[in-house]
Amino acid sequence: MGKETLVKEDIEMGKELVRTLDKNGLEITSAFWLYLQDMDDWRLMLATILADTEGPIKVYTRILRILQDRNLPFDSISVISPNDSINKLLTSFTRTGYNLCDIRFTKNTINGVLIDDAYIYRLN
């Protein structure tokens, strides 16, 4: 993406991606856009226990297979463990359950860590 602003199309694309992964049985425990200031870029963070049990490469491969028939970008996705520090930090703040939400989290600090900008769909 390489941009400071998350636009409506990105938000809708991310939500559609999570829905698609859910429908295809890929259990995503957390999903959120995270602005990485040092890279001046947004990443769609997808937390799944499969990152721990199967490894991220196998999860990326499954996502690619699911997305091959859809026009959804793959290069903005990061597969992480539910134990990843940023995921744990955000879930210490709130949990959404498995429904998809629309929570904007901007310029907030959790336990002394600044979250410059995030758009949360799901946190568990």
C-alpha cells in the first residue's frame, strides 16, 4: 500500500477477506489493519493458531489458494501467531468475539506502547 491513510476500499477488502477465510475454514482469531509508521505502510494482520501449529508458510499457501479466484491483494497480509506481541497487546485492551466489528483505534497507548493507527475487525 505505501500510504499513511487507510481508505474505505482497503477496509472493505479486509473485511471481505476475513469473511472469505472464515467461509473456507481458516480459523482467524484476530484480524486488524495496523499502520507501521517506520514503513509508512498498512498491514492486514491475521492471527491464527495455525501459524504456531503448521507454520506461517503453510498458512500463506492456504490463503493464496483461497484467494486465487478473487481479486484481493496478498502483499499487504501478515500472518501472525495469537501470541504475537501486538496481538496480545490489543487483546489485553478489548476482545470482540468472532463476529466482525469496525473499531478504529488511533493514537492510543496500551501499557506504554503507542498504537499509531489500527482498524480492528476481530480480537480474540
